[in-house]
Amino acid sequence: MNLLVVGANGILGSNVLQAGHERGWDVSGTYHSTRPAFDVPLAQFDLEAAGAFDDILAEHEPDVVINCAAMTDVDDCERNPDRAHLLNGDAPGKLAFHCESAGVEFVHISTDYVFDGSADEPYVESADPNPVQTYGESKLAGERAVRANVTDPLVARLSFVWGIHRSSGDLTGFPAWVRGQLQSGDDVPLFTDQWVTPTRAGQAAVTLLDLVEQEASGTFHIAAPSCVMPFEFGAVLADAIDESQTRLVEGSTDDVEREATRPTYSCLAVEKVESALGRPQPTVRDDVAAVVDAFRYI
């Protein structure tokens, strides 16, 4: 299998690239500005130039492309909606078009933020999307653009992504911040009025490649089955590094002023991917335990 990862220097992309390499696949990747420290073919590529993606395909000749690149800063998307729609909406459609024209399988990564948060149980893949901020709107536009250019593509929605960046080896995302606060002796304010299903990037990468090997298509949610508040997630992290939970402070999303609205409930149902692969998705505790050594590293 020849795999090309678009956005190989992101947290998810770095894990997908490594997971492919560990399977013995031929892997290559693109990056926007900072070249990741992987000893594989890499090309600098800007999503703004997505119309020229055929040159990248001709150079690397992949069997499958996994698009992990996006504008992911939710507040920055709100401040720059045109750019968000260009990178998250228009560009994926162009990448998909070039892949379809070249007979290359295309996999696209989306987000739980396509939903509005009004549900009271995890969103299934067929639930009606209704984003409440520019980021979600642009990512939904990207899903639709991909589906308009590829016959029954594989689209994966992730939630609250965290993990180890496989180029640098650094823990990233929400857990890295919680660990830093705890180990510095500071209080850790954590929301108790938001619910998410965290996605560990390494686990998501393995799941994505398993779906590719099965030639799966359609939309899949990839996340932990644990629908938790950030406060609960913080408690799991504190336990993992043997820190007291006494400095975890209950907080509210209303306490923080941000450009973009966040859905208060964006938990994803994962029964579809579990059924497809014949195994359960790991819980939040399972995911933390899988990389616990990285949490203890200072």
C-alpha cells in the first residue's frame, strides 16, 4: 500500500504517517510550513494551492490519500471566515477531485463540530448536522465538497483530538495543558457544562488504516465511547500521573470569552465503527493508559 498523508505535521497526520510506516506501507506526506522529522518522502504543500494537487499525486503515486490538513483554530476561523471556508471547505473538494480523476482512494477527516450540541445522547453518523460556528460550517462544507467529487468516500469525524505528536514525541492537546498545570502546582479550571468523546490521535490513526484495509466507505465516527465533561477527563489525567485531584476546579463555558460558540454536547456515537472492525473503541482511561509514560515525562 502506498499512502500519502496530507498534513503530516499535524497531531493526527503525524500519527497516521507513523501507523502506515509501522505496517510496512510505503508512506509519504505533505506539510504546510514546518517539515516534520520523518525519514520519508515529504513535500511542502499549501491547501490554498489545492488546484495543483495533481502534481503531488504524480510525484508520489499513492494508492490512498488521507487528508488530515485543515484550519483547526476554532476562534481564528470565526475571525477569518473566508479563509476557513477556502481551506476547510473548498480545498478538500479539489483534493478529492484530483484523487478521483487519478483513481486514488481519498479519505477525509472531519469533526464533531458539524453538530449544534442540542442532543442529549451521542450523535450517530446519520444525525442532521447543524454547525453553530464558522469552523463547523466550513468543515461541513468540506464534507459535502468531498462527497460531490468522490463516489461514496470514507469520511471520519473526530472529537476533542489529543495525543503524542509522532514527529516531536511531545504530548499535545488538552492533556498536555492539564499535566502542565498540575505539575506546576496551579489550579486547573475545567468545564462541567460541556460533554465530549475525546479522540486519541494514535488510536484514530490505527482505526483509519484498518478501515482503509477493509475498503470501507461512508461516514464513521472515531472517538472514545466515553462521553465525559472536561472535568472528568481531567480527573482521569490526574490519576494517571499520581497527582491529587484537589486542584481541579469546576468551571463553566460561560466563564470564558471566546470568538466562536462551542457546542456544549458533541459526543459521537461509535457503534458503527465498532461493528465494522469487530472491536470496541478504547475508553478514555484505556487511551490514557496506552500512553501514560508520555504524561509522566516533564
